[in-house]
Amino acid sequence: MKMIIIDANEKKDMTFEEVLVKFRPLIKNIIYAFRFLPMEAEDMYQVASLAIWRAYESYDAKTKIGFWVLAKRAIENDFKVKYNYFNRKKRSGMELVSMDKSIVDERDVEKSITDSLASDDNTETSVLMKSILKEFMSKITVNQKQVLDLYASGKTTKEIYTMLGIGKAAVLMRINAAKKKFNSCL
């Protein structure tokens, strides 16, 4: 339980659950403002709830700042991060090289490429997907692999070209070349 400043006239000790209920209208308003994101409403509510939790954990009423200010900023920042992620993914064309693409195995079970690669079973589909990945890895250059590893770890294009000391165009060319090679393996 923490002391929460709700507004200029109201302060009280609240549990996180009480805070979450009290600030539900704020969450709904921000979710509505970011409704253009390609996310399900339930996932957006999860993102907002986690932001509220982090705000609750770090909140100190001694600062005399209302919790609403901190909560609003935390939720909006998390959605801006999501927006930047989806925007960067879209601009790079990497959405075409999705490891979440579904495939149907010989038992008519739908699996993502990631799930097939992670499984230890020796079904036709798993073997096929592993061979596709092996073929892809043999086709890409060391430079393309280096860029893809950094990109997959969440680095931005700018961070990648700064780290590697190459131009932005070189990074984009390596990503696009790797994307074409991956798609040719499918």
C-alpha cells in the first residue's frame, strides 16, 4: 500500500489494484488515442497496466506530483515505443521475413516457423524448416548476418550503422538482401 496523490484535494493509501481501477479511464483514453497501433485491445491494456505498475512502484508522494501525471507519461511512453517499433519494422520491410508465419505440418497442425524450429520433434515440417533456416544461413554473407543479429536484438538502423561504422544505406541494403534470400528459401 502506498500514499497516492490523486488530485489537489485527494490523497490516500492505495494498493496497486485500487490504483488500476481508479485510473482505468486514463488507460482507456490513452488506448483510444493509440488505436491506430496494430495491436489487439487486450494487448494494449496489458501494456498500459504494466506501465501503471512501473509508475506505482517508482511513485513517491513526497514529490507532491499527482500520480496521474506519472501514470499518463509512463503509458504514453510505452505506446510511443510500440509505435516506433512497428514503424521501424514496417520501414525496413522485415515484416516480410516473419518467423511467425504459419505453416501447416503433415498432421494438419498449424505452427509458426519459430515454433517449428524450436521443437525437438522430427516431424517433416520441423526438418523442413530447419533445412530452410540452414540454407538461408549458408546464403547470407557475414556482413548480412552481423546486421541481422544486431537488428534482431532490437537495435535501430542508426545504432547499427554507428556501431559498425558504415553508412545507413549499407545497413538497409544488407537487410533487404538478407530478406530476399530468406524469402527465396521458402
